[in-house]
Amino acid sequence: MSLPAARMFNDVGNLNSGAVVALAQACQQD
């Protein structure tokens, strides 16, 4: 992953941390 893409992904994650955590947990459980 390129640095700009990683930073953009991180920014989105910060804005939607709750949704990201829920999605990550759902993926791990599945």
C-alpha cells in the first residue's frame, strides 16, 4: 500500500473508528 493511500485509510479510520472496529470484529468472528 502506498503511503498516501495508507494515510487516507488511516484518516477515514479515525473518522469512523467505531464502524471500523465493528467491521474488523465481524470479519474476525466470520
